[in-house]
Amino acid sequence: MTMLCDFYELTMGNGYLKAGFQDRITYFDVYFRSVPDGGGYAIAAGLDQLIDYIEDLHFDQQDIDYLRGRGIFCEEFLDYLANFHFSGDIYAVPEGTPVFPKEPMVVVRAPAIEAQLLETFALLTINHQSLIATKANRIVRAAKGRAVMEFGSRRAQGSAAAIDGARAAYIAGCCGTACTISDQLYGTPALGTMAHAWVQMFDSEYEAFKAYAEIYPDNCVFLVDTYNVLKSGVPNAIRVAKELAEKGIRAKGIRLDSGDIAYLSVEARKMLNDAGFSDMQIMASNSLDEYLVRDLIVQGAQIDSFGIGERLITSKSEPVFGGVYKLAAVEDENGEIIPKIKVSENVEKITTPHFKQVYRLFDNKTGKALGDVLTVHDEQIDASLPYVLFHPVYTWKQRIVTDYTVRPLRVQLFKHGKCVYLSLIHI
């Protein structure tokens, strides 16, 4: 993945070397400017892939030959790349943490060339997984305690999006995924029921359900909408469930994948209850998202769990996270940090200079978060004193807080080029 970088990062690196900046220590921030879908917060994700990338970051001879063939890089720079290894420090907000605009999710402190070369991969992995985690968390919250499964592999925009997207969805609260390889790699539980093709393969729906029950007696979830949900699917599911019950086995449930799911779920619930199977759950799928999940619940749908596919794995409603990678400071020859700022007529694009820390303040009475504070890296907040929180843009919006606890959000991933971080979420 070394060459998965924007070409300008290489030309900038060559330029830094020619200008004598190759050893200058720089600070780059990864942050985003707005929460997708106008939500209240985002969910941080993507660190494990960034760590793996950095630990294996090197240029082989084929890479060097390609770059030499472009005819624009000096031999000194190519020699530098041939012996390249990351030697800097990286800090980040742990995966699964709610985060807000303008807060540094990742901070890279490294010599200029090293820091520049991390830009593309840092952004693509943090942007993508944070986007999917944020969308998944919206859906999980909309489900109000009902289980949500990620079912989007076949509609994902490429294999990496399917695999890493399933991981991000699990971090954000999904109970599992249909993506088998994600389970193999990361331990995100792989889940699944039956396909319409299974039902169609048999001469009758009853035979299909019965055969499935014989093969998977302890995990029977019947897909009941291949032909007719209420006249065929549910009655056949009940028939097979009764046969299982005679053997002391309880069928797990049914799945609805089409039609008026709210109405069908209510009628199916009545049928299952009347047959003595109030413990059988009803699962719903079919192009759902947080809005449809919310509406189904409002309509009184009798659904116990949801399978969410394309609209989660692609974050269809807003498919761009918008994270950026901006220079925040450099160090002079004495190690003093010199803040750097990018100014813009668009206020949202003005960067926040300096090497920074993010603190989260919690109310001691409720245990709930009060707000986040962005400070210079070595600034301490005295929790014994009242503290004024204010909006970063609309600064007249203020709140004085007392009786609170302060927790830093940032952890260190790399120190002098070595990974020192043990993920709190081991998947």
C-alpha cells in the first residue's frame, strides 16, 4: 500500500528535501468540519488499519524504479525513500469515541517528509470507517435497543469497503455482519439466515423450511416472503416450528425482506403468538436506514431486529465524511513549537493552530458528558474551579460548569516510530 498516496505528497517530499526541510518536525491534524447527515456527533474509527499501514510502510525497488522513471525526483530523494521508515509520534482519539467537528482525531508529529507521506492513507481509512461507524450508530440508536446487523457486503463500493465497513459498523454498535472475512480477520460475528434461492430450490416452501431445520435445528430463522408472507411463509414456518418443538427445540424466528413490513410484522406476530411461539423473533431487512427504522417503530411494527445493507455500508444519505489533513505547527531548531494557521474567507476552513489536546468534561452528578475543550497540548484544566465552555465559532454561546471531571481523549499510537498502543477495542 506504500504507493497508495497522492502524487503531490511525493513531489512535496522531494521539494522539502531540496529546500532543506526534511528534518523539520511538523504537526499535522486529521479532523472533520461537519457531522454527516446533520447529526449531533460522529464516531471515530479506522486506527487499526492506519497502524498496520505505518508499520509496513517502506519503498521497494519496484517503487523506486517507477519514481525514477517519472524523471522529476532527485537521486537524493530516491535514496531517502529506499531507506525510509517512520520515526515520528502519532496521537489519536480511540476508536468508538464520539467526536465533534474541528477536534483532532489523529495528530502526526514527524519530520516533514514522513508526515506528508501519511496523508492519503490516514484520511482514507479514518474518513471511511468513521463515516460508516457514524451511520451505523445512527441506525443503532434509531432501533432503540433492537439488534442491528450489517448486511451490506454485496452492495459495498469494493472489497475493502465491505470488510472494513463491517468492522466500523461493529465498533458503532451493530451486533454482527454478513461479511465472513471481516469475522475471520477482526472477530466481528458473522451472521446469516437463508436465501430466497434456498426456498426456490425445493418443490415446496414447507420442504425448504423442514430441510433447513434438519440441518440447522438450533439456528432456525425462516425467510417467509418468497411467495406469500401471511398465506404461505408464516404458516409453513409455524408448521416446522411445531415439529421442532416436539423434539424439544425452539425455532429462533422469521425474516421479512419485502412488502409492507409494518403491517406484515404485526399480523405475523399475532399468528406466531396464537400458535404458541411468542418467543420466535421477527427480523426485518430490505433497504432500511435510520429513518425507515424509526418510522417502522413509530407505526408499531413488531420487529425484534434489523438487517441493514446498502444504505449503511455506503452511507447512502451522505457518503462523504470530509476529514482533512492540515499542518498545525512546526518545531524550530531549539524544539520550540511554532503554531501555523491557514486563513480563509470561509470561517469553517480556518485551521486551529498548535499541537493540541482534547479534553472531555463530565458532570459528576449525572456522569454524562458536558462538552469537549480544545487546548494547547500541555494545558491543564483545574477541575476545582468553574470553567467557561464556549462555542468555537459563535463564541457568545457560553456555559459555566462546576462539579465536573476532566478526561483527556487523546492517546499515543506511535512513539519514535514504534507502535505503543493497545487498542481498547480489540477486533
